[in-house]
Amino acid sequence: MILNEGIRAKIKELANFLDISESKIITNSVIFGFYKYWIPYKKNLRKL
């Protein structure tokens, strides 16, 4: 997965600040995005 360098730098700063790994933040944001966008999207598809 390729992320924009600016976003990567921000994630690294955040990871250092919170003392957690960069990949864990990326994984969590992907999971969060999945639940936030994909599931409501699927529900809307059923209505069509």
C-alpha cells in the first residue's frame, strides 16, 4: 500500500508520540475506514 509521503511522515510522528508502530496505525485506520464506509455502502446497495 502506497501512502502519500506527507501522510506517512504524520503517521510516523504520531507513532513516535504514542509509542506504537506505524503499521499498527495504518492497519487500524484501514479497519476503521472499512467499518465507516464499506458497511454503510453495502447496506445502501441492498436498498437499491
